[in-house]
Amino acid sequence: MKYTPEQIGELVRNSRKSLDVTQKDLAMTSGTGLRFIIDLEKGKATCQIGKVLTVLHTLGIKMTLNPPVAETQAKESKS
């Protein structure tokens, strides 16, 4: 599944609110700035991926990356 910046922002916002955490507290806990959290929750496409991953980890959001099927098959045939 391909996620948009807006969907990731909505997930972050909903998770933060369900944990009863303010944007300011999340920024401090994840080592980012308040402006970054605001932009991330708005789905700003230019947010830095490293910071996004840190925020997801801080909130306990797990992400799974799956390689394309062709890449997986190529690795299996080399084994």
C-alpha cells in the first residue's frame, strides 16, 4: 500500500491525540521542533524522512517496507 504524506500526517495526529499528548510534548519527546510536528500532521510533503521515522517510533507506530516481488525472487534464486 502506498501512503500519502496526508495519510501519514493523519495517522500521527490521531495516534498523538489518542495518547493524550500535545504537539509540543511530542516535539520535545521525539527531539524535533513544534513547527515540524505541525507540518507533519498537515501532510507537508517536504518533511524530512529521518524525523518522520523518529516521530513514528516515538508514538509506537510500526512501519513495514516490502520489496517488489521481482527483487524478492531474485534474492531467493541466488540462495
